[in-house]
Amino acid sequence: MVTLEDVFKFSHDPEFTSYQDWFALSEREKNDPSIKLTSEELSHLESWENIQNIYEKVLPEAVSVLASYEESFRSEFQKYEKSIKDLENQNKLLEFYKSVLDRLTKLYLDSLSDMLSEVYRTVYDNPMKSILLSMEDFRNKKVIKIKVINKINGQDFVEDFGLEGGAAHIMLGLIVSVYFILTTGLPRIIFVDEGLSQLFPETHIRFMGILKQFVDQLGFTFVIVDHHAERFSDFADNVYTVSDGIYSNVNKEEFFRQFQ
């Protein structure tokens, strides 16, 4: 059985040129008997009987081998073309999903920015400032940046949110949790452990008013742990105390009366 390697060796053999000459002479003699070959040409034909054997036996097998390789190659090439087309379709689909995700992300960030801005303005009683969330590249990753926009004389100035202090981080972080629960359908309950202790009295009252709106209008429950319980007398619905690791539900009016 002739292999592709045999065909390659035969075509690169130094005698291959002689074979080509012999083949040309054979074709001349066969196709046109009136053509007389020279003595040198006849000698050349007679001296290459082994080439005739290659031509009549080996070469047909080689052609068959090449044909089978051609068919295999064509089949593989068709698979390759299909894979390329599938990959192109997948890339188009990924681009489509990415564009949808980008639009949804922008809508999400814009909506959350509006919510945070409203809370910020209410708590700090400053209508000139707003919160802006944006998706940005950071160290080859997509991250959400939070900025404070301060409008002065009709111009917007970007301020570092890190300078706002811990209270702003806590409040807006809590609002982000509220927004996340609203958009995902999770149970509307949030635990706050000493998170509101940094708020100044006026800021605390305004922010608790916002949380009460979430309770009354959206059915949220906030479980707040704080050592300064007297600050929640106007907002708490239930009061629990802890003594020796035991939780007890106590009378709200009696509990807050001790702080009057």
C-alpha cells in the first residue's frame, strides 16, 4: 500500500525528472504514431522499464492515496469552516449580550445613583450635591466608582467620596443593600450592627425617617443593634434586650421611659 510519505519521496527523488521525460516520450509515441522517436529517445525508453512499473502500478495507488487524503482534507476543512462560522455566530451573540448587559448596567447604575442622590440630599439637607455611580476600568477589571458631584454656580465639580466620612459610607451602603434586595426579590430584612452610631443627631433623625419610609411603604424590616437605644425611641416598633446571652422582648414604652 502506497502512503502519502511514499508519494512525497517519489516526487522528490532525483530520478523523478527522468520519469517525467519518460512519461512525455510515452505520451508522444502513444498519441501520434506518425511521430518517429530518435534513437536516443528510444534508448531512454528502453532503459527505464522500472519507471513503467511505477507508472502503471505505483502511481495509480498514489493517486488513490492522494484522492483519499483530498477527501479527508475536504471533510476536515468543511468542519473547520463550520467551526469558524459557529465561532463567528458565538462572538456576535456574545457582543449582543455584552451590549445588553452594558445597557442594563447603565440603567441599574443610573437608577441607583438617583436613589443615593435623593437620600444624600435629604440627610445632609444639601440640594446642590448628588451621587454618581459609573463603571470604569481598573487594573484590567470593571469596577464601580462612586463620586460626589457638587454643583457650584451652574458647574459640576467632582469630589472624592472618600472625604465624606464614615457616616456617609454607612448610610449609602445601607441604601445600596435596600436597592439590591428590591431588584433581586430577596427577603426584605436587613441587620445593622452599630452601623448608625457615627451619625450626628440631626443626620440620624433624617436618615431614620428615610428607613421608616422603606418600612411603611415597601415592607422592609431593619434589625438595629445599638448601645444608644434612646436615639430610636421615635422609630422602633419592637425592643429587645440582651442579658447573659438571653434575648427578651420588652415593653417599648417602659423601656424608653428610663431615658426621659
